[in-house]
Amino acid sequence: MKFTVALLSTSSFVAASAFILPDPRSRRQQRPTSVTLAESKAADLWNVERVDHISDWTGSFDTYPNPLSLKDNVPSSWFVGLNDAVVAKVQIDALERIEENCLLSEEFDDINGGEEDCEMVDRGLNAEAFILAGPRAEIAFDPPKCKAVIVTCGGLCPGLNSVIREVVMCMRRQYGVTETYGVPAGYRGFLKPETWRPLDEEAVKNLHQQGGSVLGSSRGGHDTKAIVDTLVEQGVNLLFVVGGDGTVRGAAKIADEVKARGLPISVAVVPKTIDNDIPQIDRTFGFESAVEAARAAINVANVEAEGFPLGLGVVKVM
């Protein structure tokens, strides 16, 4: 599993692509010059899921060139534009008509002679879209001053250790962020920073060959204010959270508390779900292991059912 630290996130979080940054000697004090979605009339055409940027609540528009952009062998085409997005519905029927697919509101449009309004939710005008994930040419933190922590929460599944490994390797090799820690035992681990594990390349080099999570996990134990207090006390400005629905809701609360305090801390989530229901992602990690486990149960039920007249096998999956 290989990925760049630039993750698609919901409106409650800061895009990971806005996190990580290079040498302070390259520091620039300026606001991005391109037109932002909020300043444009993009909403007329697209309903774009907004991604927070740390400047929204800190008021700081200082940026640094992405370290990748300083390498001779990295073309500019590798970087995602400030307003690049991808539509939710990629494949369409070229012959479909508006009236066949729109949602009709309860209110009537007097201007249209009493005809009901047509609200296009996944195509045409105001179609749903998401900010495109990927590395940005300008980033918001100075790598030598970055301190990152990674936590895994909820149920275990294959791939967790690979995520931990790739985040650490990517930040160190591509962005120059060297101070990274793993938080053990899920959200509970934030309350005991003395147990945090330093993660360097040597510590994570073989993690992709191990199952489960080297950091351990747990459910519950979330105390938003205490977690943010610890992040501040420990000087953490990059938080990576790996987990499912409940974990994501906890991360959203952390992000809201960070914004309410005006803190320069970025929160990024790597979604873990066996449901494979993340838009624009072919497979979420955890999905294939769930399918494999279900397949074995289905095979057994099928054998039992075939062994009896009018046999019926029933398998409940989530």
C-alpha cells in the first residue's frame, strides 16, 4: 500500500495536503493567489464538499513550497490545483433527461407557471463534487517544526500497519518531517503521552508484514478537551486518525475544538471501513478481509443447505 500524505476528507477536517511543509528559509507570506471556491460562483455549477484549511481559523496565510516541488525529477503535473475537484457521479447515461432524474421539491415555482422545481443532486447544475486529493505545490507547515502523531481506533483489520508505515515513510522521505509518534490504545492513549511510541523508518520498516495494529486499538475513551489539551502540551500540530464511523465522529469533535480555540493543528482521517462506501474510492482497506471472511461462511452454509432436501442456508453479514 503506497500513498502520498494528501487525503480526501469531509467538511469537518483539514485536508492532509495542507499540512506538511519545507525549509523555513523558503517561507512565503502570502495568501494563495488563485480564486477560492468560496470566492467564485462555482456553486452555480457544482455542489462541492468543502474542505477546511488551517488558515480559516488561525488567520495565517503563510505558505511554504512543497519539498517535492524542489526536486528536479518531479514535474509540476504531480500537484493538485487549489480548486481541482472530482464529480461524485463519473459515469452517466448520455441520453438521460432532466425530468427522469431530478428530485421534485414540495414547493411550487410560481415563475415556471406552477411547475415544481427540479433539484439536480448528482448531475447537471449543482451536481455533487469533492475536492481532489493529492499533493499541493504550497503547504502550510514548516517540516523541522512539525510533530505528528498517529492513532488507530476501533476494530482491527489488515492494512492498519501498512497505513502507519506509509504515513511515517512518506512524511520523512518526501516532506522531511522526522518527529512522529504512535499513540497506543486508541483515543485513551492521548491521556498518557509518556506511553507514546517514537516512529522512525527503522521502527516501521517491516510493519506491512504484520497483522493488526502495532499501536493497539480500543473503542471509546474519547475526551475531546483532554485530547486537545494534550496535543497543545506536547506541541503536536499534525494528527492522523485511522478508524471507522465512530472514530471519524471523534476526530470531527477534535477538529471542531481545535478550530474553536484557533489552534494551528491539522486533523486528517484515514477511513477504515468494511462497507467499501467511501465515494470515489474503489476499495477501502478492511473491505477485502470482510469479503473473505463472509465467503468462508457462505461456503459452509451452502454445503449444509445442499445436504438436506429443501435446505436453506442463511448467513448474516453486518
